Amino acid sequence: MRRERRNGKSKTPLDAKQQALNEQQERLRQKMEHLERLIEEAPKRAEEHEKRRREQLMEQSRRPRRSDVPVLLDKRYDLVVPMAPSRRSRKTLKAEKRAARLTFFTLTVVLILILVWLWKIKP
């Protein structure tokens, strides 16, 4: 009882599965080759990246900085602005003093309450 082989037009489910596995194996092989090439090229790419970064740093250090450029002597653009006392600063000082006084009294009252509570607990 020998099975006769079918002709190429009609495929069995096993043949289809084997073909799918072969295609999957080929895709995996190609992916592995690609990843191996990336692993081989990684040190070269890292070296090139480091070289480019060093060149950029060297180029930046060669460029004149803004502090190296002479300052304009035109008085219209003088950077020193005289500070005139304003009334707004006094109002903020008063408000700050009032807030600090309120905080001080609140903390003092809380401290006194804690001391009274501790004194009642421990006779």
C-alpha cells in the first residue's frame, strides 16, 4: 500500500504548513543577518558619533562668545539702571511685616496650647 504522490497543483495541508514554516524560517534568518550586521557596525557608528560630537565641541570653542565681543559704548543702551525707591516696596514691606506678626502670634498660641495639654497629661 504505497501512497502515490500527488501532482504539484493539489497540495496537502502538511505541504502548506511546511512551506509556511520555510518562509518563516527565511524571514527569521534575514532578520538575524540584519541584527548581526547592526551589532558589527555598532562600534563604528558609536565612534563616528563621538568624533562628530568632539568636532562640534571644538567648533563651538573656536567661535567667539558674546562675552568676547566688545561692549557697546553708546549710553542709550547702558545696562545699569539706577534703582529709585518706589512706594510699592513700602506697601509690600508692611504686608510682609503684618503676615510675619500674625504667623508669630499663631505659633505662640499653638505652643502655649501644646504646653498646657502636656502639663495636664503629666501631673
